[in-house]
Amino acid sequence: MDERPLDAKELLQRVKNGHRSEKWKPLAPSDELVRWREWPMRSEASLDYLHRHWALPDSFAPEAGGGGIKGRVVNAFSRLTFRVLGPYLREERELLANLVRTVDALAKRSDALALEITGREEAEAENAAQLGAWLSSKDTTTGLGDT
């Protein structure tokens, strides 16, 4: 390994000579991340649909069976079905409720990450612009500018 001390002027000159056509300019934040900031996941229509349709029925409404003999048969069959399937339907309902809560938490975390990442991208772009300005100002003070 080379033990010579690093000469900043020489390094700057080598960088400038190797990249004369390139200018320092900040990168624009990603369009996808900007979209996430403007339209968060929590505003998605599919999440709204989940909230409105996750609940399974936990009982049978007798008026749904209608009247007459057909209605009584439907009501008796429905009560029997809900009595037999009741524990399963309660478990299924709890599962769906937990899935919706998990999706909500993931959407919230995704929105927070998108905001954090776009903030970091903007800060990084600003840092790159400041570095470019600093390097440009060093060109004139060190005599390493384009001549």
C-alpha cells in the first residue's frame, strides 16, 4: 500500500481531468416516491373496500327468510347452519379483522417510509449541490480551474 500523504489538489485535478464534461448537479427525487408522498397508501380504494367488507355475519336475521312455509324452512335451516358454523365464522371474522389491521399498519409504515426516503433524497440532492458549489469555488481559489 502506498504510504504517501494524499495531496488534495492533485486528487481534485485528477477528478476534474477525468470528468471534464460532467457537471455537479443534484439528482431529482424519484417520481415514484413523489407519487407515494402525494397519494399515500392509506388513501387507496382497495384499503377502503377492505374496511367496508371484512365482517362476516354472526347471526341470521329471521326477516331475511321471508314469510310462509318456505320462509320457516329457510329460517330453521339458517339458525341450524349458524349454530353449527358459528365458532368457525367467529374465528374467520377475527382472522379477517386482524388481516385488515395488519394491512392498515403496513400502509401506514409504507407512507412513513416514503416520506422519510423522499426527505433523505432531497437532503442528499442539496448536499450534492453544495458540494458542487464548493468544488467550483475551490477551482478559482486553488488555480485548478479550466484554463
